[in-house]
Amino acid sequence: MQTLWDTRVQSVPSPATGAAITEELRMLLRSGRLRDCWHLPPDEAFARLGFDDSVPWRDVAWYGPIEIWRDPEHAVSDILFNGPSDSPFFVVQRGMMVNTGVIVHPAWIDWTQRQLVLRSHGVIGDAPLPAFVQGVVDRLRYAITNRRASPSGPSLAIRLLPERWATLDDLVQSNVISREAGELLLAALNGGASVLIAGPTGSGKTTLAAALTQAIGTRMRLVVIEDGGELPHSANSLHIEAPAETGGFSRAVTFALRQKPNYIIVGEVRGGEAMAMLQAAATGHPGLGTIHAATVQGALRNLERMALIGLAHETTGAGQAAAQIVRGLITSDVVNLLVVQIGRAPNGKRGVMAIEEVLPQGSQGQSGDPFPTNPLFRYERTSEQLVRAGYVNAGWGLGRM
């Protein structure tokens, strides 16, 4: 029997057909007619709405119940479903976690998962999905599990990517960063420094990275490495999806060196690729990346730990000698590393909390010691502003910044 998912026997329609179906479904959602269909299995719901099983879902940019919150006017950044059939959807709306109270037939979750995977990776017939799947499609970054990974039911975690990434000017106008601090970061990038953007989940790391890549992408060649295509494209940028296997990110960074990059952009530094990035920066290929950390020193410790993992894969271990190699790279006068700390101020607004320059130290110091830094900007609670705290020590800004 043919199913909605059987791509082996369906003919491939024209893109206009898929676009027309997408628009019709969106109209049905806006009119409220779909509200009475979420309690039905998808096949029954589509039949009630006048669709048959010949619909070419591969060409239809529509994803079931998550469409309820996709309009920008809802100001929703994340859509979450936890698995149990009687569980409601949760959304992150204007920075707050909200229980929507919306409950759908369990078959809709399976349908939505398959539609995401079908359009981003492609599936054949009724083949079971892997236990864990992630990807990006139609500005939806998703991470899903099936019943093998989450026995209580398949789950959804959807991040809604912006239609238009904020520019550095946008971030200045919204007080995420000051004009002076933004100009310093651009001068650092123009001068060949490496920049690490640190912050907790949802702090705006990727947004700031996107703003900076847009600013330098007008005149530089960028090689962007991610495990999902989030960051914006520029006129001369190569985007690489890092292989999922162990060491895939590190190999992608090494491969990037052969692509004549002015900058290597890593969406998130979270493993042994940290060592490859430091080595690349030390040989004239600076980098821009994000890292999960709540403080500048926490970011540098995480970078050190991850680089040690990468070095251990290359050598026989990660003892004190290896630690000195890593610290020597992080505090090298040729890497010129800046750490930007972004988070939430006491008033609840997102913004840059600190910018610090890592000072040259070579291989001095022991693993676990604080890294020597020169504070350049610091958030001042009394004025609720990012204010100048010092001046650049490195050659790219010495005497100017």
C-alpha cells in the first residue's frame, strides 16, 4: 500500500505544486480549520481537509503542529515536545518557557519528525528513523529522538532561525553591544586576532557570531564549519557540515586550511577541534567561534580542556607537557585571542558583559591556573552600560584601541 512517505513510487512534482500546497495549508492554519484536526491522525486530518495520499511531501515546506508558532509575530524561538502522548507543547516565547496547553494526536509527532528528516536528509518509504537525528531545514534547526532513545515517546526540539540575521548595527541599536566595543571587535578581526564568544545557552552567542561574520564577510573569505547550516552566507564563504563521527570537526578544521580562508568560523567549539583551531591560528589562519561558558576564565578553561582532548588524540597522552603546549598556544603572541562574554544583565536583557584580551605568557603557568587577561570592556551595573576598562596590548590595536 502506498503511504504518504513512499518516495519510491511517487513521481517528483514541480516546485510550484509543493509551494501551492504549502500556501493552502498555511491558509487553513490561519483560518482556524486545522484547529479541529490536531486530535486526528494525519491521514484522517488531511482527508477531511481534501488532500489525498498523492501529496508530494518532499516538496511541501510545512511541518504539522509546529507551524502554529512559526509566524514571527509570535516571537517564539524554540518549540519543544517531550514524548508522552498526553504531553503539551512547550515554547520559548520572548525568552520565557511557556506551556502552550496544545496536545495533538501522537501520530502527528511521528509525521512531523519524518517531514523534517525527509526534507533535510531524505528517507525511503517506511524506513525507521535513527534514535537521534539533527539537522536544519527551512530555518528550523531540529534535534529529535525516536522511541528507542526516549521510551515515553518521540521528542522534538526545534530552534526557529531568524529570517534575517541581526547585523552589528542592529545589536548596537538594541544595546546588546556598544558602538565602541563593536568597532574594537571589527578592528581585531581585521587585524588577524582570533575571537571566542562565550556564554550560556540562549545568551546570544550565535547571534553575535552571525553579526560579526556578516560584517567581515563583505571583504574576506570565510570557511564556516558547523554541524547544521545556521550561520549566514557571505559573498565568498564556504560552508562545511562537519562529519558526525569522532574527530570529524577537527578534520574539517584541518581541511579548511587548504581553502585559503581569511577566517575559519566554527559554530560551536565543543571538542578536540579546539586544538586544531589553536594550531591554525598560530600558523596565520585566525578563527572565530562560540563556546559554552559563564565567565571569561571558564571559557578559557573549557578551551584548554577541549584542546587537551584534541592533543591526546594526536599523541600518547595529555600530561603536564601537553598542558604546557596548549597553554602556550592559548597565550601565544601570534594567536592574539580575545574572549567576548555574553549573557543576561541583572535587568534581564541580553548583552555583552565583558571583552578581555588574553595576554602573552608562552608555556608558563600550570594547568588550572588563571589565564592572564587584559580587560578591555566590562558591564557596569550602576549605569547598565558596557564601558571601557582598558586598552589593547597586542600589535593589531596597540596605541589605537
